[in-house]
Amino acid sequence: MSWLLLIIAGVLEAGWLIGIEKSASFSKIPYVIFAVACMSVSLLLFGISLKQIPAATAYLVWLAVGVVSITVINHLFFGQLISGRQLCCFALIICGVAGLKLSS
């Protein structure tokens, strides 16, 4: 269950990054509220996952899931292109996260 919470926390990390970007320097309040909500829940879930996952492993997975999530979201919703090299690197990140899960 901790791993699932950690992955959700990583996806929410992408949410707050998008919220901050779309808030236009914090001038669009709905995006600010979205960013703060995502950030709060992300940190809460991250903290809960630390009860069963070592901090260094959890932090690495949290960041990796966030990076992949933000890229996929930007591609699907905002038209940002993803190169073949990026896809290969994301595959390596996902393999690394899976390896960390299997080794713990």
C-alpha cells in the first residue's frame, strides 16, 4: 500500500508543478488553489509512505514518478513533443523504480 501511495504522491507532484506554471506568477487563483492542494496531498502521502519505505528510496521514486508524469501530462494535454531518446530514458526510469520495488 505504501508504494501505491508513493506513486500517487509522485503524480500529484506533477499536478502542483502544472498548477504553478499555469497560475501566471500566482495571479490566477484557481490554479494556485489547485497547486497548493496537490502539493499538500502529495507531501502527506509521501510522508505516510516513509513509514514502510526508506527515505532515500521513497524520494527517488517520488521524483522519478513526478518527472515522468509531468512529461506525459504536458504531452497529452499541452502538445509538448517527446523524443525517442526521452522515451528510452523514461523506460529506464520506470525500470529503475520497478527494480527498487522488487528489491525492497
